[in-house]
Amino acid sequence: MKFKKKILGIGAGYVGGPSMVMIASKCPDYRVTVVDVNPERIAAWNSDRLPVYEPGLDAIVKKTRGRNLFFSTDVEAQIQDNDIIFVCVNTPTKTFGAGAGMAADLQYWEKTARQILENAKSPKIVIEKSTLPIKTAQAMERILSSGNKKITFDVLSNPEFMAEGTAVSDLENPDRVLIGSRETKSGLAARAQLVEIYTRWLPREKIITSNIWSAELSKLVANAFLAQRVSSINSISALCEKADADVSEVAHAVGTDSRIGSKFLKAGIGFGGSCFKKDILNLVYLCRFYGLPEVASYWESVVRINEYQQDRFIANILQSMFNTLAGKKICVLGFAFKADTGDTRESPAISITRKLLAERAEVVITDPQALANAAVDLAQEKGNIRYVEDPYEAARGCHALAVMTDWEEYRKLDYRKIYKSMVKPAFLFDGRNIVDRRKCFEIGFNVFSIGKPALTRY
């Protein structure tokens, strides 16, 4: 079959994999190839158990794989053979040197840029899909323009706004698609080609075009604003607990204001995932770099509130359970940073579990998708940790439950059955406000919810 366009995605992770799968699904006359240097990850994409769990993703992969969707480890050959290249590599926070703990670590991105330069034999459109600091495209252009002047490259910014757990629906029907380019003749022509891809399944009015720097910054700012809302309602949850108010009722009253809206106003143990903390700290670093310390401090406070919420949660567990957790068994219900994903990056459950272990508690972790990742995250921790798939078995013999992830199945658990199997008095700490607290209290639990008065028997 002769394909109209040949598209390459470099990076087969949570962004690159689903993004390229959706393009292949919506553009059957385009050939889409996804490459990664990790052979195990590529093998998983070619198997029946994908490395990324997303509801609905399996069905699309099975429909397109081998038809116009392919997965490979041959990065060099695929760079040569494809016309449009999406760069979807990881850009974690630096752990070393200047900007450690805040700036983006761009080593993998730069290696990819140099790979493209070394292997390209024809003009390419190179698209930033990863979340990158502003002006990164300029560095990409400088690297790509340092080689054979006869081969031209156009760099675009097309940041991904999908959320894990809802990636398929977010990609299929996004709020918007953002494409940034240089305002040159070739830049605008490259932008038009990318617009053409997305208009295969989206109305043109959903596609926003801008200059390349605005597109890069918009991704950081969007995540910062969403995280800000989470930290704002979590800060109010602390006040609600002191004032005997109910944070859910407060959030509902506030969210019905059309100027504010109800999204991202659910109090909990804080945000996690690969984006929010990383992008805010990146924004803080950029503000300091450009001499804006007050702006940097403002956004840094969003992260501080997130950490405070987790510290507050563990302090409440310790205080409520007679100021000692030594030798007590705590069942952690959920380890993924949110429901419907196996991703545990920056999950609040990681730091909370470490704090439980520091108090010499015995921790039993259960999660429908994230147990393997949890074991990796906690591999260096000392203490008594068990990983149990069945939540009922995990809770048996425990002194307390700590709900960490808002899995729908945790709403529907038979808490009466669980209570009977636990050590008494039994405690339930709901870090996501998903259980029926009054029903659980009637069963016999001492119930502690985020931002709500405690229901206790002593």
C-alpha cells in the first residue's frame, strides 16, 4: 500500500504511544511508526499486554497495528524513512547541576535532536510533543541547522494536553489542539501540514495556531493553572477540618459560579503524575532565570501546598492512631497517581508510604494496575512492605485503610466484609473522598475524610 504521509513518533511512553495510535486510527492512509530505544517497551507495544494502560487503547491498537501502525527499535532507519517526526521523549526534572530540582532535564531531547541531524537524508518537519521549556525550539533549530545546509528542517511546537486515564477520549475529542510555528513561509507551510493531519477528525475551529514560543509556554501555564486549583481547594480543606465545614459542600457552592467552574475542585491528598509538579517547577525556574522572583514564589507555593497536604494526611493518621504506628498494619488502597492508569510518577502514595515506613508501620499495597510500578518505586525502601492484588486480602488483619487512588472499584467495595477482617478499632483514612463515610462509620470504622469533620467513637 502506498501511504500519503509517513509519520514517526520518537518515544513510546504515555504521550508518544497513545498520540501516534490515535493519528494512525484517524488517518488510515498515513503510515505511523513509533520508535523507542527500550526494546522491552517496543515488545510490549507489539504484544497483547501494552506498556501503557488506558481504557479503550487496546482495541485501537489491535485494529491499526500491522495495517498502518508499526513499532520499532530502529530509530536511525526510521528517521531516514519518515517525513514528519514527533519528538515525544521524556523531559524529567533535573537531579544534578544548575537548576537541579526545578529545571527540565533536556539530555534525552538533545540526543534525539542530534540523532535526527545525523540520520536525516531529506527535509523533515520536527514537532515538539513533549512538554518543554520556552525557547527549546530555538535550541532544536540551532542543532538541526548545524549540519548539511541542503537538508532543511522546520520545527513546530504541538504540546499534548491529554490526561492519563482519559487519554483516548481526550485525543479523540480534545478541547483544543495547539500548534506553534515560526512565522516564516516554510514555518507556516509546515504548520499547515500538521493542521491537515488534525482536521482529519477535528473541526478547524478547535485547532489553535500561534507563534512557537506561545505554544511552548501555554503547556506549562495550563498545567500550572490546573495544579493551582487543586492546591487552592486542598488549602481550604485544612480550614474546613478545623471549622467543622464540609469541603465538598464548599467546593460545590464555589464551583456553581460560572466564572469559576467545578473542575479540579475535588479535595484530596494532592496532585501527582509526570506533569504538574515538573511543569510548575520548570515555570518557577524560568521566572527566576528571567528575573521575576515574585512570580516564581507565587507558583512555587502551589507545590508547597501540595506537599503540605500529604504531610497533613500522614500526621492525621499518626495522631488518630494513638501517636504510634510501629508494628501496625496499614492497607494502602491504590498506588497509581489517579484512577484508570498504572502510572505512579510523583504519586502521593509514594511519599505517604515512605512516611508510614519511617514510623515503622507494616504496609500492604493493593492496586488494580500499578503494583509492578509500586514495587519499583519502593525497591530501595527498608521496612515491611507487601503487594497484594486482591483488596479484601490486602485489608485482612490491618489496623487501618488509607485510600490513595480514586479507583471506581474502591467506591463499591464491601466495607462491612473488610471491617470484619480488620483489627479493632479499625480506621479508614479517605484521601480521595470516595467512600460513603457515614455508612462506613455505621459499620464500625473511625472515618477520617479530607476537609470534613472526623467520624469517631472516642
